[in-house]
Amino acid sequence: MMGAPGGPPPDLANAEIVDYTPVEGDGRIRLKLKDGSVVEIRLEIMNILRAGNDPNTGLPTYVVQSAPLVRLVECPKELRKSPLRLGPRDSKALPGFG
């Protein structure tokens, strides 16, 4: 989104969805962490909205609705632990969520 940091948010009442086509690459980046793990991060774009023009510069203002998708690609054996055993009460419940 363009505009001054901390300025008022753009008015989305009349924003319009803008179609797009990726220009280059597949949007994935692989990072090797200091502990030896490798993670892959991809930005999933849901929508791009044009929300008018910036009053100071006259440039169009865009709002990008996105979510990062993170995947563990590789992990050293010494970082792995045994999975927690779920009790017989509810095998679908995750610890700390209910």
C-alpha cells in the first residue's frame, strides 16, 4: 500500500478488485536457518484492490490481501522429538485447544 506511514487508511468503500498476472518467478523463497533447517515461504495473494489515489503524490493506492504459507522442507535429526501421545478421551483434540 502506498502512502505515508501512520496516515489514514485508504477508503475501501469504492475500492475495486484488480486482476493480476505474475511477472516473474513462482513467489517461493527457501531459507536455510542457522539450526540447519530449511523452510520454504510463499506469499498467497487473495485479492488486490485499487483504493483511489494518494492525495500527496497522485499515485494509485493498492491494498494487497495476502497470507504467508510456511513449509518445513528439511530438519536435522537432532532437532526432532517424539510426537505427543494423545489420550484415549479425544484423539482429535490438540493440547491447549480445548
